[in-house]
Amino acid sequence: MKRMIWIILMMSCGATYISSLFPLYGDHYHMSSLELTLLFAVYAVILVPTLLIVGAKGSSWGLKKVLRISIWLSIASTLLFIGSQNVWMLFAARILEGIAYGAFTGTATAFLLKQTSHDQQSTAIKFSGVAINVGFGMGPAISGLILQYVLVQPLRLPFWVLLGLLLSSLVLIETLPKHEDSQKSTNAKISLGVPDSIRSHFISFIALPAFTFFMLGGIVFSMIPSFVKNVIHSSDLSIAGLLVFMLLGVAAFIQFFPWLQNPVKRMRIGIVFLAIGPWIIVLSGQIENLLMLWLGMLIQGVGAGWSFQVALMFAGQLPKPEERPRVISAFYLCAYSGFIIPPIGVGILNQFFSLNYSLIILNSFAALIIIYVLIYSVKFNHYYSKVLSK
């Protein structure tokens, strides 16, 4: 299990590694804020269909084979970043990374469970979730620290470090047994949909919180480096990466916090925190206070961890077993759409308004969603109480 957790950690690290380099790419290639957000969003645009396809077909292709190819694609993406000479190469590298991580995340959990004894599977799932969140945070943190403190080839050196980490994953994957099913399914269907019996609950209390968490997280990944540089006026290139690391580290480990075991109450508190954090971030830009920015990230991290944890739990718990795969696929589709649409919207708004004002508009949109989810939670709580009593 430990080796597979390390592989998940490294691949997740690679998925967000570019975040701290956005300001440098903007300056070096004269990219606008819209182009930078498109560079971020194209990853998710490619990832979603890849996840759905490989999630359905991965077992018939061979899980270990898919994981091996995913790591090689991530390595190819890293080499493209190292050798990039113009903007199209950056986009090509991001597309490759989207394919790599989409294929990887669609099969990694299934492969991990095959490596784990039945009595340890719940623990394995928890640690894989932590590894994903921590890895997402580690990527910008490592690249940001290299940019700030190793003043050699800033657009190349960080990716040489990432290449070494990915190569360690490639070595480890070859030490793991295949553990494939004896009979492979060759006609697995790519299905997506939510049963009528839970559709309104899914949309209002599962999909919307997940969309909001990824929306606000996507803004952090794509815009916080520029926010730190242009709004807070800090020249420390490591700060943005460390902020992302704290956000996702808190989101990962707060899930183990024993307070508020009732999932509906945890969701309510989580989305309130998810609403408060971004407004503190906006306030930090108004008064140019870095400490306030750290506080906003901390609060958003708590909200992100709890809201995502509960939404994913409901996505797996509410449908019937035979309906679960397509409901969870729909869940991830709604979640990753938050990575695509709003960050691009901020990039467009930033053509007409300041970055801070653009964030105010987006936060207002998120606040409306969160108010609706809080109101709907009353209805959902009655429904969930009946489910538990059956």
C-alpha cells in the first residue's frame, strides 16, 4: 500500500506543479490573464472525458498497464515543459498532463484496493484521498520554493526535479504485482447519469457543493500566484505555492477531525467556511495584508475538506450499488466543471476589471450557491434521516 500511496502522491504533485510558474510564463511569453486561465483550464477540459473513458475501460485494458502509460504521459508532459520554446508547447504539455492524470485517477483507486487486504481497504481509501490533496498542494509548494531560492533556469529547473519524482513512481509501479481480474470485461459501458429518485438531492446537496469547492480551488490554482504578485505586491515566488499547499493540506487532514460527525451538519459548517475564506482573501487584497491572505486560505481549506468529504460520501451512499459508478462519475464531472468555467470567467472579467474586483464577482456567485445549499439542507436532512431509519 505504501508504494502505491507514494505513486498517487507524485502523480498528484505533477498535476498542479505548474501553478507557481504562471506569473513567470505570463512575463516570459507575454500571456494575458485570460491566456493563463485557459492554460490552467485546458487540463480539466481534457481530464474529464479521459477519466470517464478510462474509468469504464481500464479494467479490460489492464489496471497496471494503464497506470504505467499514465506515468509515461506525465513524464512526456514534463519533458515538454522543460523544452518549451513557445506558448503552444505549454498548452500541449498541459493537454498531455490532463490525459495522464485523467487516466491515472480513473484506475489508481481500483488498483490500490487490489493491493490491499479487505480489512484495510477503508484505511487505504482514506490515505489515498489524503495523498491526492497533499500532492496537489505539494506541486506548487515545491516549484515555488525552487523558483524563489534556486535562481538557476527558473522555467526549466523545477521540472527537472519533477522528472526525478515521476521516475521514482515509474520504478515503483514495476515492483507491484498486476492483480488483474481473471476475466476481463471487454464490453464495459461508459455510463453517466443520476437516478430520478435522488436527482434533486444530488444536484442541490452533492453536485453544487463539489462544483463550488473546485471552482474556488481552481481560482486559487490559476490566479493566486498573480494575486500575490500584483495585488499583495509580494515578490516572494514561494508564497503562492505554500498557500496552495496549506489550503489542500488543511482540506486533507481536517477530514480526520472527529468533531461534527453528523454529515449534514458537517456540510453546513463546511460550506459556510468555504464562503467566508474567499472573502477574507479579497479583503487581504484590498488592504494588501499577507497575514489576512494566509487566514483566508486556512478557513477555505477547512470548508473545502469538509464539504468535499461529505459530498463524495453521499454520492457513494445514496444510489443503489449498481447505480453507484455512474453517479460518482457524474459527481466528478460536476466537480471538475468548476475547474473549467469560473477560472475562465475570471480571466475574461480581468480584461475589464481589476483582479480583486473580478474575484468579488465570482465570490458573490459562489455565495448565492452556498445560500441555496444551506436552505436546501433542511429538506435534505429530512430525507437523509428517513434513509438512515430504513
